[in-house]
Amino acid sequence: MSQRRLPAEVYWRRRLFVLAAVIALVWAVLQVVGGGDDTDKAAAKPTATPTAAATVAQTTKTDGIVEVALVSASKPCDPEKIRITPSVRPRQTTKAAVDIGLVVSSTSRTACTLAPDDADLLAVISANGTPIWDSTVCKSSLLDEKVAISPQWSTLATVQWTGRGSGSKCSQKEGWASPGTYTVQVGTLGGEPGRTTFSIKPKPEPRASKSTPTPEPTESTKAPSKPKTTTEPAD
């Protein structure tokens, strides 16, 4: 059985169709590899959104320095919304006061001021579960200055423990805390307390000055002996 030869125009149509398909395929590949136009690229870039903390402060950038103006208010803080995290630096020694850092924040959405009088700040310093210093005995909250707190920001306040026990009357004659490991727990009444541990080491004794011994005289430092004189009879 013999096949009849198709007209030449049919072959040309088939070739043009294949060529068009190849061009369309190449164009599609270039679009995928190139990543689209500049508009698509710009749309694909992630955009930074300000955090909630940044919305409560006004920032001004001058000469590379960013100044942050926090919101402050004289409204008393609600003790039940206060969070406190204490920290104590290392190398604390006996017979000396201990500086305690307090990171204070509030869950309130408005600014407030934490005052010593209405803070209801409770603090206990213990060793092996035994209280050594208790703020309820000394009737002192450790805090002696007002702390301004802005919403979603933390304020660092430094307080001081005398390093002595509270005893039964919190007398200034109470003994010093001995060397060892201690735990400090601080919080407002109804608030979220925080705690941390720290160590107290013995206070180094002053070094005694050593007296320098007087060196013994040597042959070169000895005083020269007086020359001996002899008298002879004259002729």
C-alpha cells in the first residue's frame, strides 16, 4: 500500500507550528528564571512592621544617636500588675552592703509611678531556706526612690541591702551575713515576684606591710680604717 505525498504547504504549516511552540516555551522559561519585572520584585520584598514597644516611644535619630522619649506619669502603679526581676553582681563580700538590681515592669497599658510608700514591696533574703533578712520585720521595702514605668518597657532600679540580718527588731547591731549562697525574692503585694541567688565571700584581710631588713655592710661599704702612724727617733 503506497502513501500519497502531502502538499508542500502542509509541511510548512507544521514547521511554523513547532517553531511557535519552541519560542513560547523559551519565553516562559526566561520569565521564570528572570523573576518577573521590578514591580513584582518590590512586591516580594518583606516589609518591617513596628513592634508594640516602639509605638509607646518617640525616637529621634541625630548623628547616629537614637534618643528615646519614654512616656511617664504620676499615676500610682497597681501593685498587682507589677513584675520584678532581681539580680546581684558577683564578688560580693562580707561586712559590706550588697547592691541589688531590680528590673521593674508593669502589665498595665498606661504609664505609672511606683512609689516606696504605696509599692507594698516585699523582700526576703534567705540562706538554705532560712530567712536572714525580712522586709516585714524591718518595715522597709528596700525601695527608697520612685520608679517611673512606661507601658511595655522595663526600668532598672538599684537598691541596697545592708548585709546584716534583720533579727527580731532589725537593729543596726545585728550581725553580718556569713559567707555562703543566698537567695533574694522580691515582689509587690499581689504582683509577680522574682528571685535570684548570689554568693557572699569573705572580705579579704588587709595585707601586712613587710619591713625591709637592713643589709649587712660589705667590704666595699665598710668605713676605711685609719692609717697607722709610727714614730721613729730622730738622728
